[in-house]
Amino acid sequence: MTKVITLFCSAGMSTSLLVNKMKEAAAAEGKDYQIAAFSLGEAPNEAPKADCILIGPQVRFALDKLKAYGKPIDSIDMRIYGLMDGKGALAIAKKLLGEE
């Protein structure tokens, strides 16, 4: 079954670039993940569907609120986010999914 990795940020724009890099990294590893980015305002609709949640550094303040959805969650390291390091972000998600 395809695992769903959901990313939240303030607007969903810059994080969508990271999503593309994560998809490339997943494909290179032969992994089948559904990876998508959403604005924080979409959390009530999207968080329940996720197998794990990553949040951008700019919305780290929302970490405790998002934990209420009961999903494995972590924030993306500023360095990984700034470099748009898809492999690094995917590694965080894989750890949350128990696949690392």
C-alpha cells in the first residue's frame, strides 16, 4: 500500500519544490510514496489522510497543534529545507514511517 507523506508550510509554494526533489529521491530508491505539500490551513482536511507529516521550518510553531492528529510528525531541518535536499527530507519521512 502506498504511504502518504504530507508536508505543511505557510503557503505550500516553496515546499512544493522540495516535494518534487523528494519524489525524485523516492523514485531513485524504488519507493512508492504519495508526497504532497499543503498550506497549514489545509491541515484539518489533509493531516488525517497522512501516514506521516513533515512541516517546514517557517511553521514549526504549529508542531504541537499538528501532533493532535496522532500521526508521526517532525519538522524539516532548516539546512535540508534551505538546500531543497529531497533525499534528506525523505530520510526524515522514512524514519517516521519506520522504514529507515
